[in-house]
Amino acid sequence: MKMAIIATRGSHTALVNLFTTIMAGAVSDMSVRVLFRDEALFRLDRRRSKEIVLSDLFGKEKDPIRERLDNMNLLDLPGLLKNAKSQGDVCLFACSSSMAIFGMEETDLVDGIDEVRGMTSFLLDEVLEAQTVLSF
């Protein structure tokens, strides 16, 4: 079975949920393919990946939430990405148009991104074959 995911949201909790879903799919023997675009891709820039971006919705609870994420070892996005990839058949793609908009080069991306791809290519090659399609 194949799972295709289009990741656009860039808050820390959205990315933690995404990596958890990738891991769940991979350990369930699914092929998992993910296209990072928009805010999600922006956060996977080497310079920005260490920033903890929490939604303003959390208000005064941001610090306690950050502390709980730290206690659960969920602050390191590059580490979470690496762990997700290690769970099985996982391929991660960076959207070429989002990279152009943000002025990013492949060398700007955190380790673990397999290749740069366009949205059309991802839709035709990955989403079309997938039994499960998700967006984050």
C-alpha cells in the first residue's frame, strides 16, 4: 500500500503530527511519499529548522507546551525527520515552485530530503497510485 502526503503547514505541532503519521505509515509497511511545500518547506531550511514555531492559538500556554515537547524529545525537527525516514519505505520531496518562491537551493534543505520535485510530477507519480492521500 502507498500513502501520499502533501505537507503545507509549518507550525511545530503540525510538523510533529506529520512526522508521527509518516512513522505510523512506514511501520505499517506502507510506502510513504511526502511533498513539502509552502510553510512546511520553509521550516525545513537548515537555518530555520531549529526554530520552534508554535501557533498563536496557544497564547500563554506556549512555554508549557514547549517544555512538554522538549520532555517528549519532540523539538528537533531534523531529528524527527531522520527518525521518520528510518522506519521504512519513506521518500521526502521538496516542492520546486515553493523553493523558487523562497529563494531556496537544495543545499539549504535539512538532510533527508530525497529530491526536488514539482507538484504535477508528485500528483501523477505518487498521489495517483496511493490508496491513502493526506494533507497537513
